[in-house]
Amino acid sequence: LDYNSMIPNINLTIFAQDNGNPPLSSQAIISIHLIDVDNLDPKFQVSTSYNVNISIDTRIGYEVVPNEGRIYAYDQDIGINSTILYSFLTSNIYFTIDKYTGILTLQSPFDSITQFDLLIKAEQENDPNKSVTTVLHVNVYELNLYPPRFLLLPYTIIGYTINSLDQIPTFNGTISDLDINPRLTYSYSCDLSPLNLQITKTSLRQFRVQLMNFQNLPVCQSCSCILNVSDGQYSDQAYLNIYLYTPISFL
């Protein structure tokens, strides 16, 4: 008998009659109650796998819900309906899973866009040998909606060809980028090959430009460099005009 495909409570009526004249008869009712046997493993509600798309900027403590809905498994022995316990079989630092509810929570921030898979186990509380596994596919993406823009143009550096450590020709600039956590990178090109720049990111949207080889710089009546900023998808350019003069004491 298959408990899951039958009505668990059945009443049978038995009728008996003899061949007398007149015939005599009697009847009795037999009540049958089927008891389920714990012979089936749990089953996940989603038969294939689960998928999560999550922004790299998601905050710790955020409840993560897969595209297919909350992770859920059930005992196929419906007459027993044992409590299901959830756990990760794959080691990871990013997510926790609630033992009783299957709810996923972000416990550690992402530091880069990435993709990885996690193996999740659902087992019966009364029998750990009754279990099933599924795969959680995780896609960490970067939300990048706005382009970076150089602010307060034009840019100019004025200095000397010979400088001390505390007099290095320097320019401080700011980028406008409305994304929550822009990941900006900088580069440059100059029309005079002896000019070498060091561009340092000083904060999320600010940068510093300094001239390298500051003790032996070329004379620049008007040298020009192009600064580039990129967030990986969008970019912007700005001109940096550089004027370098020979100190009076060296004339």
C-alpha cells in the first residue's frame, strides 16, 4: 500500500447472510487506519537548483531570497512530516542558513564581482540519513548606473623643475559619480615623455596628482597631460596643464 496515494482512514462494511427461510443476515463495519512508514527522503520544493543574483554593495545582515523563492524542503512521508534541518555542505564565508527555516543571510561583504556554487543539504531531524541536496548558484554583480565625471575644470599644476620633498608639484581633484560605491581607476598620458605622474586615490571620489622625479623635472612653458578615470564601464577625460620653471637661485 502507498500511504501517499491512499485515503488514510477506510471503513469497510461486511455483510453476511445465510440460506435459511427466511434468510437471516448481519453486518459489521471494520475501520482501517493506515500508518505511514518513514521510507522516503525529503524533497526540495524546487526540483532543479536555486539562483541568487546579489549586488556587491549589499549590506551585512540582508536576507537573501533566491530567484525561485525561499529555500524549502519537505518530508515526502506526509503521514510523518518530520522537521527538516538545513545546512551548507560547501564552506563559505558569505552566507549563513537558518537551521530550521532555510533563510539565507549575508554575514560578510563581497570585495569583488564573482560567481560560485554552494551545496545545501536538507535532512530529517529524526533521521539524518534521510536527506537531499541542492545547489545554490550565486552571482555577485556590481550596480553601476552612473558615469564618473571630473569636476572643477580646468586643471593646472604650477611649480619648479627642482623641488624638495615638501614642495612636490601637486594637484588635488574630485570626481562626481552618483553610484553608492564607485570603483574608480586612474591613468594618464603626457605630451612630454620626461613627465611622469603619480595618481593616488585619496578617498572614494577624490584623487591626488604629483610629479615624479621632482628633483629633476623638465622646463614646461605649457605641457599638457590627459587624465583618465574609469569605473569599469564608463570613463571620462580631463586636461591637466603643467607649468614648470627654473628656480631663480639656479639662474
